[in-house]
Amino acid sequence: MSRKKHCNIPIFIPELACSHQCVFCNQEKISNTFSVPTPNEIGQIIDRYLATISEGTEINIAFFGGSFTGIPREEMIHYLKVAHTYVKTGKVQGIRISTRPDYITNPILDILEQYGVTAIELGAQSTNDKVLVKSGRGHRFDAIENAAKLIRKRNFELGLQMMLGLPYDTLELSLQTARDIVRLKADTTRIYPTVVVKGTVLEKMYEKGEYQTLSMEDALSWSKEVLKIFNEAGVKVLRVGLHPSEELELGKSLVAGPIHPSFKEMVLSELWGDVFKDKQLHKGKSIIHVAKNQLNYAIGYKGKNRNALLTKGFDIKFVADENLKDFELDVCYN
């Protein structure tokens, strides 16, 4: 049984007048790098995307880039009105927005509900008050908790994003953030290891030796353990790791931090490595069946898991099985 394809039409709306100075964010860099489309221009953007998307795809318009509900009220409504016309005609199935927890109120949710918003992603980042304060978030955990409760009372999909390795963060605090995200009944999440970007407070802290990024090894390990919590709880993980862009690379905007084009694959490879350890495979010839979408991860990044098993004396072959779910495996011994 084939899975239905999903596609987001991304529309970048940075909140240029954000009153908060998060240590990891450079609003000036955002405003200089991206042009902000006017409400009248987004229809053209949506039409261009729709012309390239195959039939049968579930399509959402996604307002990304900061705090959508923090832009001027009338401007936000204008954006939503344009997007909502595509929902009403059935050309798209829903609208996603991302915002800050402290920019959620019942009046705001009334507007989002009225104009067809189906999913709200909150940049939670951490649920530890000290981490939030050290990161300059401008709110504490109670703001995340209150916003999540307000959203859950309505018919919205709730997303709670988290960042690993923020100032004062530890593995245990990140694991607690993941548990809190589960407890707050999030439908989706994103896992982002913290990186240092030029022009940020975090860059100054890094240069003074007051902040150290996670090593790639720790970023992979932390992400793996957090991912286990979400997988067990059934929280859908939309993204693991930042994807390098032309701007976000060393020598340009990126100063330091664990970023890699195959970061997600590397994390899932580590997770599958743990699965094989727990399974206690028998040596000899065997065929390992895994879900089709997990085959590359089971084999491992650059064949890491397969090579490790071969080195230990296992004679194995990996096969895709459409009847298995993620992280399930069936072993046939010859």
C-alpha cells in the first residue's frame, strides 16, 4: 500500500519587528537575506508551486520564517484570506503557520480558525526555564504550556519544535523537553541541534568561550535519544537537523555547530544500531526484513550498521518489507 504524498508550499514571512533577541537568532540577517512577499504576491507563489505538484498530493500552504501571529493583525489576516481561497476551492488541503508560544491567544486562534489554518507549530526550543532565560526567549515554560493547552482545545494540529544544546542545556534537560512535548500532546515536532550564526549574541558568547556547540557525535547521540521518546509516544517527527543552505555554511553565515546534509540519516543509522544490539542476532547467514522507508537507515549511513555486523561475523542481507512498520524487523535464518 503506497503512502499518500505530502507537500508544503513554503511562504517565508519573517517577523522583522520581533521584540525578542534570542541568542541564536539574527533578525537583521533574515531581513537582508529574504525579501518579504506582500499579501498580493503570495497568490503568484502558490500558483507557481501548484503548477509543478503532481495530482493526488496532499498540499498545505505553510507560512514559515518566524512568528506569523506577531506581524500586524490586518497584514496577517490579508495573508490568510489569500491562502484561504485555495482551501475553499480544494486546491490545497490546509494552512500551516509557525509562531512563538507567547504570541498565542484565544482571539488569535479565532482568526486562524476562521481562515482555514489547520496546523500551528510553536518554537518551544526547551521546556527548562533556565535554558529559556539563558537563550533570551523572553518567556518561560508556562507560556509554552498555556499556548499548547489553548491550541489543543481547538481542532488544530499542534507542533512543538525543540533545539538541542542551547546555553545551559544538557542531555537530561533535552530528554525532559521531549517528554514535556509528549505530555503536552503534540502531534508533530522538529529536532534542531543549535548552531552559531554570525551576528548573534551566541556568536559573541562562543568567541568569549562562554558557549560551546555540541560536537557532531553528541548531536547525533542526543538526537537519537530524543527521537526514541517521540517514536515510542507516536509523535510525528517532521525534521531532524538543520539542512545546509548556500548561506548557512562555514565561511558565510555559519560560525560553528553540528550541521550535515545527511544528519537525519546519520541519526536514524545510530538508532538502528541500537535496535540491532537489543535484538541480539545470531551469527550465520540471515535475511533482515525492515520497512521499505527504513531500509537505508537500517543498512546505515555509508553502510555503517551492515559493516559493523559483517565485522562481527554476521552474514546478512537486508530486504524491504512493506508489511513492517518503522523500526520493526523480521529476521530469517538460513
